[in-house]
Amino acid sequence: MIRDTFQTVRRWGEMVKFSHSVFALPFALLATFLASRAAFRAGDSPHLYPSLRQLLLILGCMVSARSTAMTFNRIADAAIDARNPRTAARAIPAGVISRAQALAFLGIAAATFVLCCAGFWWIEGNPYPLMLSLPVLAYLCLYSYTKRFTRWSHFVLGSAIALSPPAAWLAIHPDSLGWPALMLLGCVTLWIGGFDIIYACQDIAHDQAEGLFSLPARIGVGPALWIARLAHTATVALLVGLVPAAGLSWLYGIGVAAVALLLLIENAMVHPGDLSRVSTAFFTVNGIVSLLLGALGIADSLLL
């Protein structure tokens, strides 16, 4: 019984790539803590840090939004995935999870997201998350179709995930929503768009055969990798700009320096003649980037 339950949870977690939550969640939490600090300084909160219920609602929104987006993507791409040797073993093409089961899970995840957004209204008196919940879900699902008509789908994906920092800020303290939240949106968009381009280099032959619009498939691996490098350079620039914009200091600055080095390593690991280390560059390096910057940024936000 326990083993079957574990396998079921693992199967669904793999389908929605739950482990990839490590990319966006630290940035959402950083925005949460920065917004809480802004509320404290404005006299709108007695604490420098978010409450437990706020954190739980943010986590609920993040997990359910990601589950909705990834499940929708798996349903929309099931036929394409089945024809790609790298993705043919995914749950729906392989028949491990049926389309009907996936649709049911999609409905549950979407409803959970809306309920978590409503929680900010019921508990915190903030109606904005609920008001924007359906448009956000629609945009999250839009990405699944963009690679069918635009080569810039990588940055659509980045911007969809990057909604999490300003959304978290809006949920915690809408009055202080401004440039720092927008800069976080920009840096996450460029960072994720850049490493998604690197990841897409694995599927260049398949994407060309399917007529899909990934950058590597449309302009070649070499030029696409240069766009990824430019995107990551701009990411670091925005992270540096966040220091004065959000009133951060040396602790966060150490994180930015480490991120710059890690992104340099990531881009050096992949070149047109050798794509063997794409998976390492994609998950390991970017996971460290997000966790390190998020942890140091949150710690910095608590410094008075």
C-alpha cells in the first residue's frame, strides 16, 4: 500500500516535473520577503517577515500554478512527445497516465490555484490575486502552443514563470509593487529563456522535422547559444540593478557574483560541437543559481 502510494506520487511528480519548482520558487519567496519588508517599513505590518499563513498561500499558489501549467503542456504536447525519442517515455505518451486522468488532475490543480488566490482575499483582505487568477492561468497555458508559431517561445516560457515574483509581491503588499518586482520579472524571464534555449538544442532535429519554432531549429545551434549568452548577461545586469532598487546589500551581492560565475560556467559547458552536458547545465547549475540567490537575497532582506 505504502509502496503503491509512493509510486503514484512519484509518477505524478515526474509528469509535472515537480523538482523543477526549484527554478521559480526561490525568486517568488525572495519577492515575498522583500514585499513584507516594504510593508513593515510602511507601517502596514508589525513584522519584517511574512506570516506563516502568507507563506503557505504563496507555496500553494506556486505548486498549483506549476502543476496546472505542466499538466496542460503534457496534454497539449502528448502527440509531439510520442514522436520524440527523448520524450516518448513521458507519462501520457507511454500510457502510464491517461488523458482523462491528466485532465482531471488539471482541473484539480487549476481549482486549487484559484482557491489559494482567494485565500488572500478571505484571510488578508487582498482581492488582487483572485482577480488575476484566471488571466494568469491562461497565460501559463499559452506557452504550450507558442512553439508552434514563434521562435521566441523560450522567452514566453520565461515570462510565464517570471510572473511569480511580481504576483507574490502583489499578494503580500500591493502598495509597494514597483521597479524591484518588475526587475525580478525581467531577470527571471531572461534567465529561464536563456537556459531553455540551451535545453532546446537537444531536440533540434526533432523540432525541424515537426516544423516547431525553437530558436536552435530556426537559426542554428551556434547563433541560438549566443542569444542565450546575451540573455544571461542581461540577467546579471538586472540582478545588479536590484541592489539599489530594492535596498539590498553585500549579502545579496555575494549571491549575484556567484550567479554571474555559475552562468558563465553554464554557457561554457555547451557549444555547437558538444551538447553532451546540456542536462547538467540545465538542472544542476540553474538549480544552484536559484537556491543560492534566493537564500542570500532573503537573508539580506532581513538585515536592518
